[in-house]
Amino acid sequence: MVSTSPDPDTPAGGTAPSERRAIRRAGAQAEPATEATAEPEPEAEPAAVADEGRALGDQIVRADLWATVVFGVVSIVAVVWSAAVVAAVVVDIALFVAGCAAFVYAYFRGIGRSREEAVSLAGLFFLAEGAAPKPVARSLRLLLAAQVVLALATAAARPFSSLAFGVLAPMFGLAMLGLWGAVHGRFTERPSPTAKAKRRRDQPREASE
């Protein structure tokens, strides 16, 4: 009968050193993979929100551009061809009505924002005081100027005619300026009431010192 004795390097109820080394190596190789999968993915939500806001701002500029092109083409055709005067009047009135609606919306949206931000009329309706990026402000102002020039030029080309309705169309360009300012304009935040009260309390203290 052959008797077997346990390996002297192996503790009772334990594993051999070679096995322990193999287990340790396997664990060391598995740790980097675990750490790589545990890293949280960066959130893309702020970038998506910024892209959405930029797209909406571009839509306002494009709408103003197309309205200016249609207004200019129809008005010039009406000067040359009297049968197109009716179409020109329809376009003029449509731009005026749409401009009035957008203007009213921009005005009340600006009032709502003025509770927390220092909104000025120049910044809201003319994108002054850094309320908009320079390319956007320049584009919308030039489109408004183009509408005014087209309206006055076509009305002067055929005085005492229905083309005089063209002077109503630039309302749309002004409204697009206000709409961009009301929705996407950048204004400084108003100080909170507590900050104002603290400033008032500190003023007598500073004066006495």
C-alpha cells in the first residue's frame, strides 16, 4: 500500500504557489479591462442643446433672407409689369401681418426675460450691446435695410399706386431682429434682491469708514 503525503510547499486546505501566481496574474490582467468599462461616458446633452439653439437662430436668419428675396423679386416685377401689383400687395400685407405677430411675441418674451436679465430695447430689437454675435446682428440689420430700400424705391418708381403697401413689409425684418434677440439674445443677469439689500447695507458702512 503506497502512502501519499501532501506537498510541503502547499499549505493544508490551500493552493500551491504556482496556482496562486497564476490567479494573481489573471486578476492583474482583468483589472485594466474592468477600469476601462467603469469610466462614465461623457454627456453629450449640453452640446446637443447648443446645436439646437444655433439651428433655431439660423432658421430665423434664413426666414428673413427668403422673405427679403421674395419681397424684392415681386416688387421689382410689379414695377415693370402692372399685372403683378396684386401679388406684390398680397406679399406686402402677409409680411406685415407675420411681422406684427412676431414683434408682439418678441416683445412679451423680452418682458419675461427682463425679470432675471437686464434686457434693453436696443439689445432686444437691434441686437446692440453685444446681444448677438456680430455676423448674426450684421446679417439681420442688412436685411432690414434692404427691405426698407426696396420698399421706398419701388413706391417711388410708381407713385400713387398700390406699391405703396411695400412700406409695410420692413416690419418683418424688424420683427426678426426682435425675435432673435428675445429667443437667443445674450443679456447680463440682474442682481438678486438679497444682493441688492446687502449692497444697500454695506453702503453706509463704507461711507462711515
